[in-house]
Amino acid sequence: MRYAAVAVAVAAALVAAGAVTYSVAGDGGSGDATPAADSADAGFARDMAVHHQQAVEMAYIVRDRTADADVRRLAYDIAQTQANQRGMLIGWLDLWGLPKVSSDAPMSWMGMGSMAGGEDGALMPGMATGAELKKLGTLNGRQAEILFLRLMTDHHKGGIHMAEGCVAKCTVGVEKRLAQGMVEAQQSEIDLMAGMLKARGAKP
């Protein structure tokens, strides 16, 4: 029942995401001025697109390393949701005529450029390192499930921090609403993953 509730929340987020995309594409940003390249709106779109891409990668790795239906279902939902949102974020940058990459350090739009990761592929807080991803790809069954759930929990916590930054700093209304939706959906998944870890005798 708990998983079903999260699945419903994810489905609602996807529906909302589609509506957000339509809204932005239909009226040029719901009346908001086009953001500047160094704005929080553009910075969040660029950074969260990168952050989401790694979540999708991890989800696809664990899907092939376990036969557990609940973990595979969660991984599929995360991959589909975050790939959809990543497409929206990149699409907004195209719509705004802004570059998809920046010479600024990740999270500079939050005033945290000096605190970004950068170690072994972990460009932002919560992101897994290259070594962690490689290890995930070598494990099977329960061991793969536990590492995935731990890595994704940290990943979601970092994503929530960034999304909260957009809620506070972004100026495009629909982007702020998408960010708030990310906060709520990812917190629900963190709670779900805590239960899944406990069921496997592991801690976050």
C-alpha cells in the first residue's frame, strides 16, 4: 500500500510535468521574463538535468542486477520520472535560447559553487562517485538492492536541497512549481526507501 501511494504521487508528478511543459511552450513562460544565462532558473535547469541523468543511470543499473519486483518497479519509476523531467529542463533552456552548459561551477546559482562536489564524477551533493557506480554494476541481488537504495537516498537528499533552492530563488512560476513537486515526490521516495532498507536489515 505504501508503494502504491508513492506510485500515485509519481504518476501525478508526471501529469503535472506534462502540463508544465505545455504551459511554458504555449505562452513563452506564463508571462515571466526570459531568464538570464546566470539566473537561478537557468542554473537549476542545467544542474538538475545533470543530477537527474545520474539517477536514471543508477536506476537502469540496478534493474539488471536484481530480480526483486519492488526494487525494479521503484527503479523504473525513478528512471521514467527523472528522464521526463530532464527533458523538460533541457527543453526550457532551448526555449529560452540559453546554453545547456556553463563555465560556472555547479550550484553557483545557489551561491554554493565552492561547495560543489567534483570528486570522481560526484559533481553535486548527493551524486554518486564513479567508483560507487562501478561497484553497483558488479553486485547482484540483495547487495545491489541495498547499495542502490543507499545511493539513491543520498541522491534524492541532494536533489531536494537543489529543488528547494529553486523554490526560493527561481522566478519562472512553472519551474518553481515543478521544483516543489520534486521536493514532495523525492521525499516520499526517501521514506519508501528507508522502509525497503529496513526490510533488508540495512540502514540508510
